[in-house]
Amino acid sequence: MTLAAVNITIDTTDPDALAQWWATALDGQLNPLAPGFFVTVALPGGPGLAFQKVDDPTPGKNRVHLDFGAADVEAEVQRLVGLGATETGRHSMGDFGWVVLADPDGNAFCVAPADHP
């Protein structure tokens, strides 16, 4: 038996709006499989994102978050903030730096240089 990662699923109170935001942010294909309950975003070259309606998302720190690479981190951070993300922190370890943001639902994700492993 072989497993394949199909979607990374994110709980949200508004799957339609959050899926639309991520589709715009990542230039993905929006697939409203069950509008208002379960919406996916197909992404080129990898697993997609899925957004599932929950009445009350788990509060507190994310135990899992998404990491993205960008050729120009600052330009990408500004673009994402312009779309509605919130910058929540900047970190570095040696010569490696990354920016932590939150999507409109408060889910954390990071943007780092694409050429860094």
C-alpha cells in the first residue's frame, strides 16, 4: 500500500472565504466541493489545501504550520499583507531568516528564502 499526500486540511469557521484567500495567495485552483463546508485549493506540484468547516476552531498556537519559499521574501511578505495576512514576527538562526505571518483566520505560516533548505 502506498500513501500519497493529497491535501493539508485546515479547520475554519468560514471555509469559502479562507479557501478563496489561499487560492489568491498561492495562485491555486479553487474547488468548492461542498460550499460552506469543504473547499479545496489545488496547487501545482504538490498536495493541495483543504478547508473544513468547524463550529469552533482549536484556540492557541498551531501545532502544524505551512512554510513557503520566496525568491524575494520582503516583496512576498508585502504582497501577502496586502491580501489580508498579518505579520506576527521575524526570526533568524545564523544566516537564515524567516517571517511569520497569519492568514485572515489567524493560522500561522512562514515565508523564507526559496534557496535555503
